[in-house]
Amino acid sequence: MKDDVLHPPADIRQVMIGLGLAMLLSALDQTIVVTAMPTIGADLGEPQNLPWIVTAYLVAATVVTPLYGKFADVYGRRIMILVGVAIFILGSVACALAPSITALAVARLAQGLGGGGLISLAQTIVADLVSPRERGRYQTYFAAVFITSSIAGPALGGFFAQYLHWSLIFWINLPLGLAALFMTNSRLKRLPERRHPHSVDYLGAAILVTASGAMVLALGWGGSRYPWASAPIMGLFALSALFWAVFAWRTRVAEEPLIPTRILNLSIVRDAIASSSFGLGSFVALSVVMPIYFEVVAGLSAHNSGLALIPLMAGTVVGATISGRLMAVVRRYKAIPLLGLGAGAAAAGVAAWKADTASFLMLNTLLTVVTFGVGTMLPVATVSVQNAVDSRDLGTATATTQFFRQLGAAVIVALFGALALGGGRAEYIAATKLSAEELARLAASFKLVFAALAVCMGFSFAFMARMEERPLRGERRH
């Protein structure tokens, strides 16, 4: 396997700015819409169909991720990231001009088809430019992008919807997207393009799209649009299981499957994907359910709830920054996420034990320890996968990791949501005032959420502990 070619740090930094903008498009659009949804429903009507705005993007973005990875290996990274950004911009314009909820949902589907590959493509391009030993420190820039989107997205969406117009949450993608197009194209054109001859298994791709799409739809609609035990949800799960089985068969018999068996057969890849799926899923699910705890149980305003989330978000960036930078100088780099994940699992266990008696400050501190632990794991898992595969499979392996992370996050979000709001507790969110008994029921449900969080963090720790620790390619550079 050929080692990475050295590139001037100034060139890499300029490329990183363009990649960061491209990633921000995808990450921001998953958070900015949520706070504007009530206003959109009031303006366009059909409020019962509002969940389609979120579900359409999520389904499209998830199912196309592995396709972008394969196409990037075949046609080149620069071409595919330009295609993704261009599709995303066109989808954003369609969203801003949508005259109805149905039209907006279709436009969001188009957005997802463009945005689904931006994150994994950016990570793949960085993997082309720097050695695995140095790669961890650049992953921290991507963590900062996610934190920016997590904090700024809901605030911007609410501000635009309340004081200006909801369509601005989509128009803002136009200048950001054009800047990303210009910067990535102009900088990447100067760098060597890596392409590898592959054939694309389009039948396998169609099977995977069906399997993952049905699964994401079931997880998104279960407990909200339909009861979990209803025929539509059970039917979607059955359809998903059937097509996952068919995809496994197709992977074994295809001459060159969409996700090559030489990637899936690597235990380091499987363990890294499992660890990061449990860890990142825990973080995403926590960011979804904790505003409910802050506003309903703790009685915070929506604004203060957003402020209370900042330490949790910052914990991930700090953890990723420390872990990514230490990878370049520490030989036993796995020790960093193991310490972080172990501390996070213990903190989640204490939160579950003391949830009904802990002060707000103590609980938020414990959860920040959890997110810090997740942060220490993310760059190590990503770089370990990229370090283990051949250069011809770099895009496919990176996209496969991101794909399963997104599926894992969808599953854990559904689990935490069911634990927090099952049994009719979802009605508490819209209630103007809850009785003491109702508040106690909701608070008790979060003990289950924190217990599930401890279990997920424990699984993330276990898979990281089992993951092979290979020497990172590339000498230490200054």
C-alpha cells in the first residue's frame, strides 16, 4: 500500500476550509429545520405531514452514503464532492420556493441525495492528503463543524422563522454552497486526483437502498406517526430484514459487491464501526432527548435549554481534539478513547442512579463527561479504518463507516425516544402545566434513558477494546 504523499500545510488548510463548508451544509441542514417546523406548518398548511420534512432528508442522506464512497473511488473525490454540493444547492433552492408541504418534502429528498455523501467524501479527501498518523488532528476540524451546526442550527432556524421568513433556512445554503464549490474545486484541482478502476454493483446498491430506507422510515415513524406494533411499522421492519438478507447474499455472490468483502472481513473495520455506531448514536440521541428534560422536567426556557446543551456539545469537540492530536505522538493511541469511553460509561451509570436526586449542575457535568468520551473515540475509529484498508478502497471504507454510524444513530435515537416518551408521555411536551405525578413519571423515564446510555457506552468501550491497534502509517511530522 502506497504511503500518503506530503502536501504543504498551507494547501491542506485551504482545502480544509472548503471541505468544512461542504460538511457544514450537510450537518447544518439536519438541525436548522427543527425549530422552524411549526412556522412552516402554519404557513404551508398540512401540519400532519411535517415529519416528512425531516424523514425525507434522513432517508435520502443515509441510503446514498455508500454510493458516494464507491463513486469517489471510481471517478475521483473532487468530481463527486462537486456533484454532491451542486445537487444540495439545487435542492435547497427548491425547498425555499416550495408552495406546499408535499413539494417541500420532495425538495428535501433532493437535498438529502446531495448532502448524504459530503461528510464521508470530506473525510476521504483528508485521508488522501495526510498520513494516518497526522490524520487525527484534522478530524478535530470536522468535529468543530458538527458542534457549530448543533449549536447554531436550532438558533438560526428559530430566528429566521420568528423574525424573518422560514425560507431563509434554505436560502442560506446558496452562498455557503457556492463558496464550498469554488474553494474545493480551485484547491483540489491543483492536487493529484486518485482514481481506482472499479465496477459498480447497481443491483446491490438498489437492494441496500431498499433495506436501509425501510429501516430508517420505520424508526422515524414508529411511536410518532404510527404505533410501534402497527402493521405499517412491522411491515417496514419485515421488508428491511428481508432486503438486508438479500444484500448479504448479493455481497457474497457479486463479482465486485458494493461493499467489498475484503473490507467487511477486516475485524478492525467491524469493531471500529460498531464502537463508533454505539458512541455516536448515544451522542446524537442524547442531543435529541435532553432538551425535553431541560424544558419539561427542569423547567428551563427554550433559550436556556439551548445554553444548557452547549457543554454537552463542547465535550465532544474537546475529546476529539485531544484524541486526534495525541494520535500523532502516542504509540498506544487506543488508550485515549478507552479512558474516555470508560469514564463516559461510568458517568452515565451514575446519572441513571442519581437522576432523581442529582442537582442540575451535577447531571449536566456527568453528561458532559459522556460526550467527552464519545469525542475521544471518533477520530481513532475513523483513522483506524482508513489505516487498515488499501488506498483503492479508501472512499468505500470511509463511506461504509459513516453509513453504519448513521443507521446506528437512527436506532439509538428511536430507543431513547421510546424510553423517554413512551406510554403516553409524549403528550407532556405540549401540555402547559404538568402535575407533580406527571413530572415524576417523566423524570423516572429519564433514569431508563441514562441506563440505556450507560449500556451503549459500555458496548462502544468493549468494541474499541477489542479493535486491533495497528501502527499508523507515516512518520511524525512538524
